[in-house]
Amino acid sequence: MKDIFQKIFPLLAVVVFLLFLGQVWKDYNRPYLKYQKEFKKLLVEKAGNDQKRIDFQFGARQRWIEALDRADRCETCHLGVDDPRFKDAPQPYRTHPDADRHSFEKFGCTVCHSGQGLATPLQDAHGPTANWYKAIFHEDFMENSCSLCHGEFIHTQAPVFARGRQTFNVDGCRGCHVIKGEERIRVGKPLDDMAERVKPDWLYRWIRDPKAFQPRTTMPNFRFSEQQAADAAAFLLQGPKAAAFEPKGSVQRGKTLFLDSRCISCHSVEGKGGDLAPELSRIASKLYPERISLIIKNPHKLWARSQMPIFGFSDNEIQDLVTFISGEYIDLGLGEKVAAHEIQLVRKADKDQGRKLVEKYGCTGCHTQIKGAKDRGEIGPELTSIGSIHIAHLDFGDITVPLQNRTVPNWLYNKMLNPRLFKPGLKMPDFTFSDSDAGAVTTYLLSLKTEKTVPAAYSLPLGEPPSPYAPQGRFGKILDRYRCLVCHMIDRKGGDMAPNLSQEGSRVKKKWLEHFMKAPDTIRPILPERMPLFKILDPEDEALYAYFKTTLVDDRVENLAGSVEKMPLNDPEVIRLGRKLYYEKYACNACHQINLKGGLIGPDLTKVGERLTPDWIVYYLHNPKAFVVRSVEPVYKLTAQEIEGLAAFLINPKEGK
Amino acid sequence: MAGYWRRLAPAVGVVCVFLVLGGSNGQGAQTVPKFQLPQKPKSALTPVEQKGRTLYGYYCALCHGKTGKGDGFNSYNLTKPPRNFTDRARMAALSDSRIKKTILDGGAALGMSPDMPAWGGVLTDKEASDLTAYIRTLAKQDGGKK
């Protein structure tokens, strides 16, 4: 026994020595050395003749961000992140595109990008691995981290996140999913009078595939079978039926009125027109004529959230419009036999089954006033902290996904694209999101984290919370009746399709405004959307002008009044100087038209003196972007004399060039 | 026995082919949803060039055209047609600093048409650099297509 041991002892010693050598080699030959060697080569190339300045040491790099309790070793391989010379270099060496705003000393890497900061091998650092589920975020979802410091209202700097948040709210996700701190919004219409409103065959087709009828609708597809769709339709169609109603107006007058009222500023007809309101080309195959007339008369009475203004048409005008719409906008592709078959399906269907479907699938998450169906509240899982959920809590079902793709973002992304992917029979309907919408909603969901606390020094809210602007009294009623804030904005509240009215009183002359309200015309020759013609009542007029001239003003303009009055704006010499500046020095005519000559980008300036107050023109010329942020106008540092000349030229009548 | 199988082989082969084809056809008819990974953004542009593209679409494309051919909708209202950025020979003759100067100081400052405004009051120096980087790619893109 002893002999054998003596014999193999040298061998064992060699083995131990080799193992020792192996360990030393392993310790020395780190996987990152490959990248560091390559980086050094690039560095030598970039340095060119100035070889002395190359100061590169091999070895791991670590940034310790004490305030965030993080240690990131990412820069061990990502060596060029803070070196602008590497802006076109291949990864992992490329310059960080945002290094000037987010310093590495303060933030490190993983607080935004996620991943495993302490690891240096490729797969361990980027994740996920068996014991580290937080993988680095895909570019598409990166913006979820912005809200950590910048809050949930960040908009321009994180467009994908903002779009995801918007989609989440507009598509009514909050109707079925709780997010603590966010109010439940039920985005659908009340459904109490369906039998009086819609045709049964339409409802059946609508439930089966809403986007086939209305491509922009937010109503999801529940993937119901024929029988299920018929059952649900039969249940919803209970109650009094529509009364017989034969519109007896004039088609021609109706058509003229339809065009004059600029309905297609918001609605589209065969895809042409605005995108704020439903497509109309097949609307008469959906709604009974009587309902069309009720909607035109007062949409707010039927649905408080409706964005359609009350136009103030007379009863005869409404008759004409309904005659035109119900005769013209029918579904020509719909066969009579098919429709009759669908009506039969609905008639024979089981209403009680329909009620069960409506309750089970959460129709009440969006729709109110469904007679006979209970609102069970938010039936989906709570999403308050979905962004920090552990992957083990997410069920992949029978789908086999390799470990490196099993991440929370990937799961959410697939859930958005295909809600019933992981298990057949799930209740969540299909919103038929595009890839980019699914990515945006995923980005928003990932931002919903429990550990949302960063130290106070890191918090920098960007963007603005919703504006509380809600005028009371007469002006408030006018805004409400004509839904002005669907297109216009006042004090940060409203849409951005039409000009911002917050300073309109300082901007335009009262006489022009009076004329415009009676016959609204576009100021910019090429814009497709146009202000509809409302039948505004005279007393409303007065309230409107009073509010405009007293409240929708800007003191920066109002305070100029005294000094503008003293300017020699009618002096022919000054006008001549302005004319020269307009055409020669600044070539304003490249974008603006006067007497039908010039560019089409800015507003027509032929009669600008009748529209804008001189104070506004002077103020605006100082800095066009100061108020109209979206303006595509260059900002010149004009001298006082130049402003005087340009203002004088603009407000006076102009002859052709 | 072996001979028997050999004679049968073609028939067996045909049956197999039918089975395989039939099976795959059946699966192809139903679209089985699959687990998808987010697509990497396909842009061939660097982040700097992408920033430049956004600015270009907002401020420049109205006259210079979306693809940089100098055919934007407002180009027809100008006294002199705007620069065609896809003209490789002419673009090669321009230095980056000159392009940037034109953006910031306007056409008139360099003896060209005053129809090109000076954007120095709107764009920062860095934004003008980003724009220049993007404008450079327009000639390349067009060359790539040919």
C-alpha cells in the first residue's frame, strides 16, 4: 500500500501543480480581456500620431454609486461610453448617446438599463441567468426607466413611454386592471338603449370583429364564436325597439350642409378626413335614422364623454342631414342574405348565455348601464407593481421559451400582442396592437414598480400634470357645448389640432374674431383641418369676446401697448424699410404668402393687419418661439428698428410685389 | 422478403411525402400564435443621425424634401430651388463646418439665397451638428438604392 502511494506521489504532485496553474490561468484570462485587447487596438488607431497619450490599463472597472446602492462593472467591456471619439465604433465600445445629460458618476448604468451590474461575463451581465432574472432592457422598452426620476408625466423626452401610458388609458385597460393611485376610467358608451340604437346584424358583426367596421376603434376583439357573439348581441338588444322613422329631408341640402359643416374635420369618409371621430362611410348600416338625428341634435345627452360639439342645427336641417347620411353611407359590401342570416342568429340566441358572457368577459370594464348585467369591478389582475414582478410569478403555460428569452418584458410584450397566448380560454380580449403599440404599453407597464424610490437628489419631474383648467359660468358652458377643447388648447388643457387660445385675446382684433366666428376660414392655405361652422348664439358671442379680451391675454403683450402706440408705424419710410427686410434681408416670403405670392408654410400675411394686433406683431417678432413653441419659424435677433419696420410693413395694406 | 420491401419502397415513399405535406398544410392553415421577441430597431442610422433626422423632418423637409432631393412641397415657391442633398458630387465638395454654418447663419451669410433662414436662434450648436450628420447620410442612402 505504502509502495503504491510512494509511486503515485510524484504524479499527484504534478496533477496538483497543473490544477494550480490552471487556476492561475483562469484567474488571469478573464473573458473581458478579449474586449479590452480589441479596445486597445481601436484606441491606438484613433490616437493616430499622438501615441504617447494612450494610457490604457487592463483590468476590471467598477463604478460604485453609493446613493443608489449599486456597483456597476459594465465599463469593463463598454470602454468607450464616455469617449466621444467612439461614436461610430461597434458595440461594446460605442459612445453613450446621452452621456452629457446623465453622468456615469451619478447614475452608473444598471439603474436605467437593468442587468447584473457586478457580473462581467457577457451572459451573466446582460442576463437573464438561472439566478438573476433581471435582464438588460431591450431598446424598445428602455424608456420605462425614465419615469423613475422624471415622473409619470414625462412626455417629449420619453415619447414611447408617453404613448404607452396614453394607449393604456385611452384603450380602457384601467377599466379591468387596478393601478393604485389612478382613477378607474370606463371608456365605452352606455349600452342601455342598444335596441333603439343599432341594427342587430351590425351588433353581431361588431362583436365578432370591431376593427373590421371601425379601424380606429379601441373596442377589443373577444374572439367570440358565432354562437357566443349572437348570444351577447341578443342579451344587449333587450328593451324597447327603435320606432319607425322615415327621414323626409332633401338629400341635396343634406349633402351641402354636411360639407359646409366640415364634418370631415373630425370624421373620416372612406379613410379621408380627420381621425378624431368615427369613420362614417358605413354608418347607416349600424345606426337607425332616428338615432342619427338624436346624435346630431345633442350628442352629450346620449353620452356625456362624447367629443362631438352641439352644432345648433334646426330640426329641418337635421332632417336633411339624416336623409343624406342614411341614404348615402350604407355598407354596399353587405349582402342581404348574410344580414338576414345574422339577424336570425341573434333572434334564436340564448340571452341568458349572453348575460353570462357579458359579465364573465368584463364588458362592464368599459361600458356603463348594461341592463341586467352586474359590474364586477376590475376583474383583471392588479398592475400597481407589475414592473417589479418576479419572472417566476408569470405563467408561460405550454409555450417553451429558452431561458435567455424568459424575461418580464418579453412576457408582457407577448401578452400585449396576443393576450391568450399562454393559455387558451383566458378572458383578456385582443386589442390587436401593432408591434410598436405593444412595445409602448409594455414600456409603460414596466415603469409600474414598487421600489420606485430614488433618493430625493435624483428626482427631477419633467412634463406637466394634467391642467386643472375648467372655466365656470357662461364661458365654461360655451366651451362645453362646442367642445372647443377637443381641438384647441387653453392653459395646457385640450387638443393640439388647432391653435392654442391661451393668449388669443392679446393676439387678434375683436373685429376679426367676430368675422371669423361667423365664417371661419383657414389662416394657413394648406392645412386640411378646418374649424366647423357653429350656429353660435348672439348672447354667447358677447360672453365669448368678453372672456377673450379680458382673460385670454398675456401681460407681456398687453404691457407693450404704450410703447407700440408711439412707434411710427404709418411712416412711409419705415414701411419701405420693412418691405425691404421682408423680401430681401429675411426673405419672409420663402414661407409666407402676400397677394398669393410666396411660400405655403406660414400663415397668409396679406391682411394680417386686420387679424393681429400691432402689439402682438411686435411682441411676436422679438421671439416667435417664446409663445408658439411648435412654430417652425426661425428666431432672429432683430433690432428695435427692424421690428418697427417689419411691423409697419405688415399692418399696412400691401400692393403686389 | 427483402425484395418485397424493395418493390414497395416507391409506394411507401409517396405515402410518406403525402403525410408530411398533408401534416404541414394542416398546421399552416391555422395560424398558431408564437412567442415573439421585440424587433431590434431596424434603423441603419447612429443615435446622433437619428436625432438629426427628427430635426430634419421638422425644420428642413418642408423645402428640402423628405429624402433630401430638394423637392419639398414648399420648394416650388422659392426663388431658387433648395439644395439637393442627394447630389453626391456637390455634397462631397461641402465641408461639415460649411453645412453647419449654413444651418446656423442662413444662406445670405454665405452669399447664397436668403430663402434659407438662419436657424441659429432655434437650434443649438449640438443640434446643428446632429443635423449635419444626418444630411450627410442622405447622399449615401440614395447611392445605396442605385
